[in-house]
Amino acid sequence: MKHFLRISVTLVVLAIIGVACYFFFFKPDSDLKTFNSLSDTIDYRENIGVDAKLNSLISADGHGQRKVVFYKVEKFVPREGSTNTADFVVGGQGYDYVITNGEKEIIKTEEIDFVHDFLDSSGNLVSSNYASIVDYRNVLFTDGDAVNWDSVDYISGTNRYSYMVIEKGLDEIFDYYFAYAQICDGVKNSSQKAMDKAIKEYRKALENFNTQLNNVLTYQLSYQLETTEAAPVKTVASVNDIDYMTESYEYQLDSNSSARTELTARYLELIKVYRNTLLKYCDVIDNLKNIVVDYVFGGELIIEAKTVKLDLTLEAVRAALKTNDNENVVSDRINAKLDDASVFISGQIGNIVELNENEDELLAKYNSVVGNAKDDLVSILNLTNAEMNDIADNSATEELESKYNATYLPKIVEILNLYGFGVFGG
Amino acid sequence: MDLAYLEVSMLKKIFGVLLIPILMVGVFAGCGKKHTLSDVHKLYTHIVDKYSYAVENNDLKEKDSYFFESVVNSDTEKETTGVSLDIEYKGELAEFLPDIASNSALKTSDPKLYNRYYALIYIEQKLLDWTFNYYKNWAPNMYASEELLKNDLEQEDVDNLYSKLEKLDEAIEAFSAEKSKAEDEIDAISFDGAINLTSFTYYYNDLIEASFDFVNTFRDMHVKYIWDTYTFGDNAEQNKLLLNRMIDEAYLNIAQIIYLENVKAFEYSECDLNPLLSLIDGGDYSQIIVSPLLTSVNKLANGKEAVLKNRSGVVDFYRADDIVLKTDYKYDATSDKYVAETYNDRLVDYIYYLKAFNQKVGIYKKVYSEFDVYEYNQVRLGFSATDMDTYVNSLDRVERANMVLLQDFSNETFANYIENFVKIFNN
């Protein structure tokens, strides 16, 4: 009994000391659950290689572009049996051309690939049938800031951003908040569960995206093989009767409409899948941002110009991706809404700024500031046009007014302060 | 065998074994002496006396060390003691340093040597000036309020402040020894670049950090117990006081970040070479190190008289008189109207960015202590053979995240903070 008691007491004391030591020395200062789960997601995305495959797709041929080949002509050989002095043969094929400098023979060909996107030798769009794939490819991954669609009749509108560019923008937002994720403290299970759910859906979307990327790539490559194995359709685009003859090669899109249709369909499906992936990515970022705001900044992150910009990108991207319009992004509706928001805020100025004798001056200053900064009026995107009108007319319902005062008004004040407008209270 | 007796006996032994550590914990917990604000004040005065030199009728009364300047008024014979840490030097070093900014002979003959001392003595002293400025202006307010606050002051806060002051005293002591060594060495082998200032700068940095520690703690208490509930209102005098406190606090805040970004970042305590000095020797110091540092502080100049004045007694801190508050309206004869000054708007902006600064500065300091800032700055400033892309790719996820956090604070939050502090003074 004595021994048993002694051992028991010793164990209890050791346990107490052990627990105390743990809390004093070893308990981590921050909670790495969120950080680790997101790190795993980054690894997953890198491992399945969607980014690398996208880049392959960018450079892959066989999607209907026209290749123009230049041959340097040294000698024309008269066609056998022909009495037409203008009838000559090149490489065993028959061509009609005009000879002005005597006999020339092809002794060497120098292929100069001159790729036009569905343009004929005169630079005109060959057929609107080809346009879809080009259209879709541009939606997917045109590099740089924007695709200018003005020259293309069938898709109207202002500049657009490709999905790849959008994804880079989302990456920037993700990287910013991800950095703070490693110092989160005490993330509640409910928050982590929401995060995990968003991650799970994003990974599933990535998997689908990967599958569809493979579908497009393999079909496109096999399609390309198909066209190069068969005899290309040759048309004489022009004859330079001094030194060169040009031949124009087309991949057999005109004669293989089913392949073209199939490839077009696969591209369209890829767009839908990519869009879904980006939407799920937005959800991940949203959850991440919520966790950072709650568990790093105690529920209130003081916004600065950078975070406003990041917030805007997220909101605008999400709104644009959800549009039921054609596959263009950053739609005109968003731009129009931003214009409305700017006008709306300008109309609210009298209610929220302590004005003095220089009211006109202040308003003018506001308009110039907001005109430049309208892209940052992110929170106002949440108000509908009708709601904005009601508030401006002082005809808002009690519920709307309460919502406005609690949620949007503080945000407007913050943003005005951000741009040095100067608002007391609000 | 009497089991009951055995159990009681065992329990007594158990209790005896457990009692000792419990008692020890109790003793240690209550062991420290309790201090008052007056104790803090007395200790500070004692430190000042220990390290002051006195000027009587323009004659310098030499002491072993020179820190806080005290001045005796020749008419009243009343001695006024300075309260800011103000490092002075002896011997040959002292001959060259009083106005190093305009020491053209030194600059011409050996620009690298000039830059070395400029960085160490001029810039680091400036950091101390900006730090102790807060204490100098607000200590009287704090100490005078002790009676009013006696029921509110938490013992832990006061003891903590006292402890920080004790550490400052130790840091001054250690630095003083190193300074004397450096001065003796310079006197022995004359004033040239062969002097090894590694130890000197290491202890100087320690001293600066102990100063930050103490004044920060003092500021936190000052705000917590006196100023936290004050806001701008209709009382012009109170507005002015409030604004002056905010300005002094801004200098304190800015000094710490400038130190971490530009001075501490290059400390390498385990190494014999002080990289700050080796960077100075190795390259165009003024462009790479001084320039960003001075850009930060020169932003405070605003086209008015520069904040970075020499230390010959010219006032170099802005005060509330430089700012017109919203409650002040100026009559404009041309329009026959009272026109509100617009500085109030900028003040509101500053308050906003101060909140952002306060929100992130704790994170910045924590991350700073965990990240290899030295290597990062080597790459960033082009002293390393590694380019930035390669460096970033070599970091693991946590390190990369830390770097992003540091950059976010430095390039965004702190930059906004300084910019909006400066704007308050723009005419």
C-alpha cells in the first residue's frame, strides 16, 4: 500500500510538473493548423502541374493557326508534256505562275514560319468559324494586362483580363494573407472547418481542371499530328516572280470540321472548369482572410491602400467570374457599378463630412480624389443600384438605413480618410 | 501494522514534499521589492547625476563619463539637469566629432572614415535624441500625477518600469566602458581607420535598445494612466497638449523602426567584424545605408527647417504650434470670410495611420526577431552574390511568409505612417 501510494503520488507530481513545463516552454505561440493546411494545398497545386500544362497549351500548335511557308525558288522546271510556256512544276506538283526571269529550279527550301491567327494573306480574318478557339485561348491565358477585343466584331466590349492574369492577381492576395496565417492564434474549430471545406472544394476543382487540361492537350497534339501527316492544303498565296514563291499551309480545319468542333468544345469546357477553379480559389482566399482578420488582428484589420486594392481585386474577380454573360471578365457591369458608386459617395458627402465655408472646394477635391481612386471603393460594390438610389433620395427603408449605417458608412469613412479627405467621426 | 497511522504519516510526508516548492513559488512571487513612481524618478535622477558633466559659467567640469548635460545658470546658480542621453566623447575623438556633418577636412581626406563615424555617432545619437525626447517632455507630467494615480497604478506596471530603468543603467555602464576603451585606443594610435569599433558599436546598439525599452514602457504607462481617454475637442490648450504628445510619440515610434531597418539589421554580434562598418568600408555607404535612413528622417523636414540639425542646441522637433487645428479659423481679408485651416484633415489621416502602425508593429518586431534580417538585407542592398529571386526560392514557407510580413510593414504600413506624419506639418 505504501509503495503504491508513493508511486502514485510521484506520478501525479511528475505529471503536474510535465504539464507546467509544457505550457511554459513548449506550447507554440501560434496556431499552425491553417498555415499547414494551406501549405499542403500549395504543394498539391504545384505537384499536379496545372501551371506548367497551361504554359504548354499556350505554345502548342494545331489549334487552327495558319502557317505560311516561304520557299526560295532557284529554278522553275517546265511541266512535262506541257506546251504552255508558263506552265512549270515545283517539286513534282503543278502550279500556275508567271515566269519573267527564265528557268529557275528549287534547289533548297527555307521554311520561314509565319504564323497568322486565322488571317489570310491579305490580313483578313479567314472565317468566324476559327474565331472561337482563338477567342477561348485569349480568355484563358493571354499574357499581359488585357486583351483588346475592339477589333473583333463578334465579342464587343472594353478590355478584358485573361483567367491566367486573374489567377496571378488572386495569387498576390493569397500570398499576402497566407503570410499572416502562420501567426494565427487559437483558430476555432468552426473557422478551421470552413477553411478545410473550401480547401477540399478547391482541390477537387483543381483536379477537374487538370483532367480537362489533359483532354485539351492530348486532343490538340493528336489533332496536330493528324494535320501534319496528311497532305496540307496548298494554295498559292502569291508569287514573287523574282526570287520567292510562297506556299500557304493550313491545318485541315476547313476540311475537318468535326475535329475543329471537338477541339472548340474541349476549350469551352476548359474555360468553364478553369472559371470554377478560380471561384473556389476565391472562397479559399475569403476564408483565409477571415481567419487572419479574426485570429491575428482580433476581428478588426485597419485597412490600408494595399489591402483595399487586394479586397477590390477579390470582389471584382468574384463578381466577374459569376457573370452569366459571355466568357469575358471584369465586365462592363462592374465598371458601370464603380462609376455609380463614385457618384453615390459623392452624393453622400454632405451627410458624413463636417463641412465649412469651403464646401465647394471640398467637393471638388473629393471628386478628383475619388475619380482616381474609384477602383478602391470595394465595399460599395455590395450595394445594389436600387439601394444606392434609395439612400441618396432619403427613401431607404429602416432596415436598409440601419444596414447602411452599420456596415457601409464606416467603410466609406475609412476609404475617404484613406485618401486624405478628412472625415471626423462619421 | 496500523494502516491508518501509515496513511497519515505518508500524507504528512507528501505534504511536506509538496510544501517546499509551493512555499518557494510563493516567496519568489512576492519577493521583489515594490516600487513607486517616485522610486523610478529617483533612480533616473541618480543615473543622470552619475553620468553628467556640469557646465559652470561656461567652464566644463570634467567627470569620468559624459551623458546628460546639466547647465548651471550663472545668474541664479541654479543647475538644470538634462534628462536625455547625450553621448559625449573625450580626447582626440572629441576634437573631430562635435560637428562631424561639416567636418570637411575629414570628409575629403578619408570619406569612408567620415562615413563610419557619421553613422555611428551622428545617426545613432539622433535615434537617442528622438527616443528621450518623449521622456524629457512628459516625465514631469507623469511624476506630478503620482498622487492622483495612486489608486489606479498597477504595481506590476511600476515594477516593470523600474526594472527597465535598472537595465538601462547597466547598459550605460557597459557602453561607458567600451567607449573609454575606444577613446583610449584612438588617443594611443591616433584617429584613423585602423580602430576596431566592433565592440563599441555592439554596446552602443545595446544601449539604444535598452533606451527604447525603457521609454516605450514609460510611454505605454503614460498613455494608459493619463492620456488614453483624451480626445480632441473645443479646449484649444488641451488640443495642443494632446497633439504635442502625439508628435513626441511619433518620433519615438519612427526612431525604433529606423533603427531596426537600418542599424540593427546589420549587427552581427557573433562575428568579429561589424558588418555595418565593413559595408561602409566596402562600398558607397552614403548611398546605400545613409540614404534610406536619411530619406526616412528627412521626410520630416518638409521644406521647413530640417529635423536633422546638428546637435549644437538648435531645436529640431516640431511642436503643436506648427500645426493649426480645426478649431482655429483664420480670417481672410480678401474674401471677408473665416477660412478653416486644412491641417485638421491631415491630423485625422495621421491618427488613422497611427492605428495601422500600432496594429502591425508588434507583429513586425516579433517576426524581425525570428528572421535572418542580416542575410535578407545583404541580398536586398546588393551586397550578396545571390540575387533576390534565388534568395526567395531558397527560403522555406515560413521564412518566405516572414519576409512578406516584414516587407508589408516596412514598405506599406511604416511608409504610410511617416508620410502622413510629415503631412501634418505641410503648409
